[in-house]
Amino acid sequence: MLNAKQYPAIKDNTLNMIVPGHPQQDYQKLEQDAIKKMAVACGGKQGCLPDNLTVKKLKHLRNGPFVLFQTDI
């Protein structure tokens, strides 16, 4: 569980899926790959996410880049 005070992108009353990358990985490539996979998982076309799903960049203090998918609950 991530601390919302350390990671303000994680808001209250939201459902979050966090996709890890590697510390040396290019964030842009990580984000593109994660969006393609999430779109397929949501039943949409490749690269098309549902309107209520937001994508945010998250930098873990020790483990590098993450992609955060978030929706209100």
C-alpha cells in the first residue's frame, strides 16, 4: 500500500491500478505499453481507454517509474 501523503496523485475514494516499470526504463515507453494493455483489459480498442479512467505518472521513491490508472468510486 502506498502512502497518499507521499504520493498526492493517489486521491481518496478512488480505485487505482499501478503498473510498475524499471528504474532505468523510459517513462514514455512504459506509459504507452501500459495504456495499450489496459485498453484491451477494459474491452476497448487498443490505445482507447474508458472516459472515466485517468492516467498519471508516479515516481516511487526507491523503485522508479510507475503508471497509475485511476477512477472514482
